[in-house]
Amino acid sequence: MRSPKLSLGFTLIELIVTLALIGLLVGLASNSWTSLISSTRHTGVINDTHRMFALARSYAINQKVLTTICPLSVSLACTDNWNNPVSVFPDKNNDKRPDDARIHRVFNLVKGHSKLYSRTAGRGYFQLSPNGMSHGSMGSLVACSLSGTDSTNISYLALNIGGRLRHLRDDNGDGVIKLPWGVSLTCPKT
């Protein structure tokens, strides 16, 4: 009896089906990858902001000096554009300018993929007392990062009276954060 001849290679239909499945898997992986990168970048902005406030609080306590956190203009005055580099500096005379042009540290919080918006009633700055507590009025920041699928990651960062940040995030992915007192926050459309 003769043994059947083994065929080598793929038929055209097998090749087309295999390529279609590979294309489908690559498409799914691409969307997941884009979403993962977006989420990681947003988390980076949040972590950098927490780090900045912790460093400012540490300076205020250790150097026993009023410390201001804000984006600075070229003339070293606080502005309210949190998408610019943000400076942490001593402010003994409370004029919202670095004492002797001395800046402890500058943070580049947003790197093109995210935006930060302040909710400081137009002040555009935060201050920490020498005891580490919030000085004057408190405020908050809203972090918005574009996701790969036309959605937005949004987080709310509020400075409490103790000089620490509280963080709320959009857990259900609808682009809205409902604050405990009923206010709903969304990212501005740009």
C-alpha cells in the first residue's frame, strides 16, 4: 500500500485566514497599548504633582519659611498657567516672588500629553506655612490627559488644610468627577 503524499506549505485560504487573525490581534493590541501608555502618562503627572507638593511642604517645615508653589513669568511673578514649568520657592515676605530670586526646584509637570488647570479662585498659586499647613486659601488642580480613543483621563488634586494633596479620579471612565459636595468636574474642550 502506498502512503499518502504529505503536502508542504499552506493553502491560499489558510494563509488568508491566518493573516486576518494576525491583523485582528495586532489591532486589538494596538488599542490596548495606546490606552496603557495614556494611563501611565496620566499617572506620571499625578505622581509628579504629589512629589512637588511633598517637596514644598518639606522645604517649608525644614527651613521654617513660607513656601510658594506656582508657575513663574519671566519677571518671576506667579501666573495661573499650570502647563508651564512650576516653581517651588521661599517667600518670606509673601509677595508671591522668589526671595533673592532663589528657587528650590522647578517641575515640568505636563509634557504635551496632559494639561493642568488650577481651581484657586484666580490666584494661581499655593502656599505652605512654616509648620507645613496650607497658608491662606486652599485650592485644587484638575489634571486632564487625552486617551487614545477620544476619551480623557481626569483627576482632581485638592490641597487640604494640613498641606497635603487629596486625589480623586474618574473611576468609571466617563470623563466626569463628581465631588462629594455635588459639583461635577470635566476637562475643558480645547
